[in-house]
Amino acid sequence: MKIRIGVSARGDADPLRFGALADDIEELGFDSIWLPEILTQPAFDPMVALAWIGGHNPRLKLGTTALLPGRNPLRLAKQVATADALTGGRFLLTVVPGLSQAPERDAVGVDLAARGGLIEELLPVLRRLWSGERVGYDGPAGRFPATELWPLPVQRPFDVWLGGMARRSLVRCGRIADGWLPSLCTPEEARAGREVVEEAAQEAGRQISPEHFGVSIIYAHLPLDDRVAGAIAARSRGRDPRRLVPIGLPALRELLEQFIEVGFSKFVVRPVVAPDHWREELEHLAGAVGDLQT
């Protein structure tokens, strides 16, 4: 099992030093840089920023948790395929429905209850486009005429991961996705969720690679203040953030080891508070967890 650790920067980096951040992430031995798609908070647009990094840095893998509901599937397919083609097959995609809290909920433009169904409908359309089929679409996400996508991704097939901890999300992942990347969960919850994903995949006559199970982890250096704890609780279905966010790098390492013990091997880590000096943060992070990578 190959253990890989990526770093999520969100909107925390100075735009003028963004290239240096990507260089530091690679130099210090991390596998990838990740940018989530967040519309209403300080965050780079991941498609634009990752494409820029791909041209700036020739080796680092480039990952995003991208919104699918609210997007034209042909446009998204072309953006992702272009990014993968221009970076030599380094683009990593996890599809998410978007946050459920306002104002992000409203900015997506799709009712929360409809988002899961849209992912189930649109992901097969994206797969067909990325495989080179001639595809047309007329449905709730819009319409486009029968089209053959150009360019095609370098990665064939192009893998798509899903997140989510609700049972319907786990079943959806098993039926139509290539990997699972949850967040804000304990190792025990992740192990139970994986069982549901694998059962759903088996029932659908398919199999998800055992290498394709990972976790996105937020960590902190100091105990969470009430504001941050409340924001995380809202995203984690009201659960106690102190059970979900390791405090200090030794605690982060211990948590990673626990996830590895239950069969998870791909990780995206992010400090809950943007560091004043990213290079220093990355050096400490690499010293604490870098040797876990195999």
C-alpha cells in the first residue's frame, strides 16, 4: 500500500508567492497540492490556480475537491481534460456536492436535496466524454449537442473520487466512483464507511482499488477557539470538533497512523489556521509525518 500525503492550501497563500508554496510542497517530499472549490470565501479558483501551478512546477500532483452541481458537465469535462493533458496526467479530482451552510449553499444554485442525484446523473456523462465517446446531454444540468471532447485526459481511464459520510453518499461512491475521500471523521467511522462503499461496489458488479481510500484532515497547533469549533461543528453534522481535529503535529501523526492501520493510504492535510510562514509550517509538517510516505 502506497502512503501518500498532500497539502491543502485553500486561499491561505499570498498570490505573489503561490509558486514558491508549490515548490516548497514538492521539495519537502509531499505528493500533491490541493485546492478546494469554495465560491464565497477567500480561496483560489482551483481550475485556474492548479493549471498555473502545473505550468510552473513540472512534477507535483494537482488535486481539487470540485463542485459538480451547478456546472455545465461539458464545460467541466473540458476543463479537467485540458488540465490533465497539459500537466501530463497529474490532475486529481474529487467531486463534492458543496457546503450546506449559507452563503455557500446559495451560491451553488442547486437545492441541497437535488445535488446527490445530479452527481449520479452527471458523473457517467463525464466518464463517457473523457473516454472519447460522442455524447449529448439534455437534462436538469442544461443541454449540449452530441460532442466528442478534445483534448482527452492523459489518464485513461480518468479516475474520479467522491467524499461524504452519509450512507447515501457512501452507496453512491461504491456504485459510480473510483475512490473515497471523506473528511471530519474518526478512523473507526472511516473503516465502517469503507465497508459500506465496498459492499455497494460489489452489488454493482465493480471493485474499488484498495489504494483508493483516503482522508482529508484538518489539524491545529492550539486548542480550537469557539468560533472555529462552531464552524467545524456545522460542517460535521454537529459533532464535537475536538474528536475530529488533532491538536499538534504529534497528534496528527498518531491520527494518520490510525487511519493507515484501518486501510487508508491517501491523505490531504491542512492547518485550520493559515500559517504566517508556509515554508516553516511545511518543514515542521514534513519532519513530523513525511516519513510515513512509502
